[in-house]
Amino acid sequence: MSNVQNYQMPKGSPVRKLVAFKYLIPFAIFWYVSRYVRQKLIVLWFRVFGKYGFRKIGKDVVIDGLPSFIWPCSNIVLGDFVRIGKRCVFQGGPDSKINIGNKVTVNDGCFITALFGISIGDGSSIGEYTSIRDYNHKFDNPTIPIKEQDYYGSSIEIGKDCWIGRGCIILAGVKIGDGAVIGANSVVNKDVLPFSIVAGIPAKIIKMRE
Ligand SMILES: CC(C)(COP(=O)(O)OP(=O)(O)OC[C@H]1O[C@@H](n2cnc3c(N)ncnc32)[C@H](O)[C@@H]1OP(=O)(O)O)[C@@H](O)C(=O)NCCC(=O)NCCS
């Protein structure tokens, strides 16, 4: 990347952040309050009625918009301080487990679908519109329509403190080591070394983190 500039995240109390909006402060307050109420109501709804979706919800979990579930009674565990973006889709069967660790962020529009198992380690971030899917259609019998054949695959493990870019697909059986970075729009079909940066279709190492 050329002409790289650094950007410092705004720090300080929420009041100092609000002051930056100047004459738009009332609108900013309305935006923050309505988002806060929406997120709290969604989490409350899942804690009270939503056992068919998330089996366990840790503390201070934020769910920004209603997720969809392809099957009922998904075995999905959300750790503490997890953030789930808008329009995410989950699929877990009675025999599969999706384990999302503490402080994981799953951005808008992600698909996390498991017939076997998917685990995401603490502190990892999943970029928007990424698909993590631990199975494929079987297609070995050309005389039977693909949709009528079974599925095959194996579980996916994503380590701690990984950053997965936008629009990636993580395919069945892949293990991503701790601290790895996956470039935007990558197709990850092989294991990824810890602290490596991979990108492309199929994803290959472009460099290692120092
Ligand atoms: C992977 C990434 C972090 C690498 O950034 P970087 O360290 O600055 O890497 P560079 O831009 O120097 O690229 C190094 C090489 O990898 C290639 N590359 C980088 N990202 C790539 C990608 N997503 N797909 C394919 N190739 C990629 C570059 O073309 C370059 O190749 P070259 O040496 O042949 O010219 C960044 O490119 C990226 O994809 N970021 C994800 C952004 C995103 O999705 N954000 C939203 C989610 S929160």
C-alpha cells in the first residue's frame, strides 16, 4: 500500500467524543441512544425467548440487528463481550457446535454455518459478508441431483486474535492459527500459519507479521 497514513482512534470519555459533533450533538445523542436501546432489546429478547438460537450468551454481548437462523435449536455459544453485526446468518444442527470466544466481533452480513463445528478464538474479528462454512454438497453421483445428495466436511478452527477481511470464505476443515490476517475477498481452503498474512484465491502467504 502506498501513501500510508496513520489514524488514531478518538480516545477519551463519551462526552468528549460527542463534543466533536458540534452543532449536530442532539442528533448524535439520539443516534447513540436509539442504537443502545435497540441492541439491549435484541439481547434481552434472545436471553428470554431465544434459546432456539443462541444456547448461551456471555456478559456484555452486543447484537446490533436481528440475526437469522437456518435451523432451530442451534448449539451456538457466545462468549463475553462478543459483538454481532446486522443481518448475520447462523446454521447449527443438533449435532454441531458453534463456539464464538470472548471479545470476538462478527461484522454485518456474515454467514456462520456448521454441520460439524466451528470455533472462533478470543479477540478475533470477522469482516463483513464473510462466510464460514464447514460443509459442502456431495456431488460424486452424477445421476442424482446435487441437492438430493448428502453433505461432507469437517470442523473449522479459527485461532485467537485473528483478523479476517471482508468478503472471505473459510472452507471446511480449515484451521487458522493465532494472530493470522486474511486479506479481503480471500478463499481460504488450506490451513493458515499463526501470525501469517494470507490473501487471494486460493489464499497464499503474502508476508509474515513481524
Ligand atoms: C491483507 C491486508 C491487511 C494487507 O495489507 P498490507 O500489509 O498493507 O499489504 P500490501 O498492500 O502491502 O500488499 C502486499 C501484497 O499482497 C497483495 N494483497 C494485499 N491484499 C490482498 C487481497 N485482499 N487479495 C489479494 N492480494 C492482496 C498486494 O497486491 C501485494 O502484492 P504485490 O506485492 O504483488 O504487489 C489488506 O490488503 C487487506 O486485505 N485488508 C482487509 C481490509 C478489510 O477487509 N477490512 C474490513 C474488515 S474489518
